Amino acid sequence: MTEPGTPLVNLKNISISFGGIKAVDDVSVDLYPGEVVGLLGHNGAGKSTLIKCLSGAYKADSGEIFINGDKVIINNPRDARDQNIETIYQTLALADNLDAASNLFLGRELISPSGFLDESRMEAETRKIMARLNPNFQKFNEPVSALSGGQRQSVAIARAVYFDAKILIMDEPTAALGPQESEMVSELIKQLKKQGLGIFLIEHDIHNVMKLCDRASVMKNGLLVGTELIGDVTEDDILSMIILGKNPKAKI
């Protein structure tokens, strides 16, 4: 990943409070195309709240959001999607009784010239995007409730990518998955990087962050402890940032 001059995303001086408590306090992070930035911190550190200001779930009290260098206003999830931002939450928001194609096009179904659902085209498009993301996926005609955790993640990711996501927010995508399933999702993330997407990865697993991320941004008590290149820090450095709120650069 080489950093061009203009970030894909720049969250600048974001603050948001709930009931007088500052959940996020003057935090700035950025993201470049083809980069994965890990967001770490204990529960309540502010990382999810920060990223929800980008996804449109929350409206920041102050601060600015820039996409490709242009200031944007994101008041709701539709505004985020208009900026090619897609969020994949742990719950995945999949309809368990529907198959992969029906989930991929849920709410954005393809209609034939005669006015009916174009199910054959939706399946063909689903097969096409899955061949690109997860060539081993074969369960196109089964409800997603019958899929493994990694396969379900594949469907959720395919939905985001098909609808032209450029910025992907992933909330602990390998949580509760076994080693083989986690590896499948890791490969998907690497694929998306190669395709130039920028990914914010909310994670608790430091090993995953060291393996998948280019940079790590650590928060504690609503504040940004620091953002570091993965190649410049150890797992112990990251742990120190999370637990003690200590930036490794302070040692220099």
C-alpha cells in the first residue's frame, strides 16, 4: 500500500457526547485506497462510536468528514451509501430464509422488462461476484441459514462490493468463527485490498490486526492514543496503547 496525496477518508477532529459524557473526543483518523486500518480499544473506548459517524448511524457533534478530499455531510446511512461507504456489522443483517442472490439484491431487486423479479439475472450476477471474491462458494440455492459463518460473511461482503463500495467498515468479521472460516474471511479482506478498497477493521484480536492491517489506530476513553504503521510496532506496543493509553513513540 502506497499512500497517495489525498486520503480516501479523512475523519477530522470528530467529537460526540451522550448524556454529557464524551464518547469520542477530538479524534482524527484517515484511510487510503487499498489500505486496511485497524481500530482497536477496550469496550467503551469510542472506536465503534467514531466509525458510526462515518456509517451514518450517529451524527457527530463537531468535526468534519472528507471523502477523496471533499467535505461531505453524513446524517444517515443513505448519505453514507451515496459516498460508496458500506458497513458490515457482526449481525450481518442477512435474511436467513433467503438464498445468496436474494440477500445480495434485498431491497434493490432486479426487475425484468415485463415487470417481474429477474431471478435468473440476479443469480447470474451473484455467481459472477462470488467467482471474484470466493470461488469455492457453491451454495447458491440454499437459504443463508444453512451457510457457515465464513460463507455468510462472503454474502455480506459480496453485497457491499457489488453495489460499488469504495470504503468498507467491518466490525470484527472473524468473531466467533473457527480457524478455517477466519482464514476465508482474511483472504476476502486481502482480495478487497488488491481491488483498491479502503477498509476500517474494528478488531479485538491483535493477531488479526498484525496480519491484515497496514496501520492501527488505538482509542482509549474516547481519545486517540495514536495511529501507527504495523511494521513499526510489536503486539506488545499495541497492547500498551490499548491498556495503558501509552504511545510507543513516547519511548523515543
